[in-house]
Amino acid sequence: MKRTILITGATAGIGKSTAHLFAQKGYQLILTGRRNDRLLSLKKELEEKYNTIIQTLNFDVRNIEEIEQSLATIDKAKFPTINILLNNAGLASGVTTIDNGLFSDWDVMIDTNVKGLLYVTRTLLPQLKEQEDAHIINIGSTAGKDVYQNGNVYCATKHAVDALSKSMRIELLPFGIKVTSINPGACETEFSIVRNHGDKAKADKVYEGFDPLRPEDIADTILYCAELPKHVCVNDLTVTCLTQANANYNIKKKVY
Ligand code: NDP
Ligand code: 8X3
């Protein structure tokens, strides 16, 4: 039986690259996100290329009713188990001090990165607890390990993800569920476009002068963690490009 991964936020960036890699490696996929057109074209592309089985679920992780309704439609005949839950959907919105912050930016980050991750996990846990080899992989960030100027609320949400990963690990040990937190540094995706409210020029500047991570690099890391033997669990992994030491220190120039 092929293993199944459910990926939140599969329409772009890290989630989409992970979908490609896991399809190529023979996994079945449940792909989720808000942009249904992207989900459907990704399903078509991957099914044709890798001859695997894919179900798409179109929901907003901030909406518990949508989550419950969508997850209830998973075809149990095709997907009797969800071996890996990749909690990846997330975003930053705005880069500014707290006193200039927009409440709407704070709400979307807290609701997506913290509550959305909790909603999806809580809804799937009864099923995961009954399985032999469930694995929850949460995408945190270097922003969940340190704070940086103008990062305030985004950093707070990723610190919350860090805390939730640690809590899940303790609570889920009795059920044999692995919990892995992967914390990427700067990775060139649509992340900075979203953070800068669609300003692509500003977003591109973020990655100028250094060689950032690519989403494929994080997909590789996720695959590594997912394929370890049953008795081995990577608890927490921070991954950066070669110029970045932590959330605050990126030399941003090629010195080698
Ligand atoms: P992208 O913007 O490229 O992708 C984000 C994904 O999240 C999209 O598929 C988007 O799908 C989904 N998403 C966002 N909001 C929601 C929502 N409310 N409901 C459902 N899905 C949602 O960014 P990345 O791939 O870079 O980001 C993925 C994760 O990695 C995030 O958690 C981010 O915080 C984290 N991260 C990113 C880093 C980076 O430098 N890029 C570094 C460290 C961590 P859709 O819009 O279709 O719903
Ligand atoms: C995303 C990376 O550097 O913007 O989590 O915090 S950073």
C-alpha cells in the first residue's frame, strides 16, 4: 500500500515542491489550499507524470467548518490512512513595527499560522491516533527561534508553532505519532510577495545579494524526515542557506 501525505498550502512554494517530490517518490497525495484552480492543475500534472492517486481539498485553514466538511470527504477507500500530515500553510503579512501594525495583518497571521494549524491537526488527530505510523510535520521558521526587527507578530506566530510542536510531541508519544518541526530560513517562494502585500519589486529585494534556500531544499528535508526508520524521529531541524546563521544574521553577500 502506498503511503499518503496530506499537505496544507500545496498551491505554492514549499508545499507545492513537496507535492512534486512525494509524488515522484510514489506517495499518494491529499493537496489542500484556497486557490482551487492551482490545486486542480497540480493534481492533473502530478497524476499524469507520476501515475499516483491525488485528492484535492479546497479550504481555508482559518475556517473550522470548511476544514471539517472538506476532511470528511476524503475517499477512505483510496486513502485509508494519512501517514504524514504536513502543516505548511502559512504566511507573513506586513513588515513594520507594532505601533504601525495593521490589525488585519495580525489577524490573518495569527488565524492562519497558529489557529489554522491547530484546527487541521485537531480535526485529523482522532484518525492519526488510530494508525500505526502517523507523522506530523510542522513548518516553523528561524522566526520561531529568534525575533528580528519588524518581524514581531509573524515571529510570535512561529514561536507559537515551535511551542505547539513541543506540546504535540509530548502528548502524542503514547500514540507512537512522530512530531517533527522544520524551521527554514529565507527561502525564495511567494512568501515575500504575500508579506509585502503583492509588491513584487520589494519582495525580490529580500533575496538580493545572496543565494537563498529554494522550496525544493525544504521538500528534500521533509522527505528525509518522513523516510527515517520507525524508531527514529527528527524532533527539530533548522535549515538555512549558507550565508544565514539565524533570523538576524545573514551576510547577504557572496564571500566564498
Ligand atoms: P508561499 O506563499 O509560496 O505558500 C504559502 C502556502 O500557504 C500557499 O499554498 C497558500 O495557499 C497557503 N495558505 C496561506 N494561507 C492559507 C489559508 N488561510 N488557508 C489555506 N492555505 C493557506 O510561501 P512558502 O511556501 O514560503 O510558505 C510555506 C510555509 O513555510 C509557511 O508556513 C511559512 O511561514 C513557512 N516559512 C517560509 C519561509 C520562507 O522564507 N519562504 C521560511 C520559513 C518558514 P492558498 O493561498 O492557495 O490558500
Ligand atoms: C520566513 C523567513 O526570515 O522572513 O519564516 O522570517 S523570515
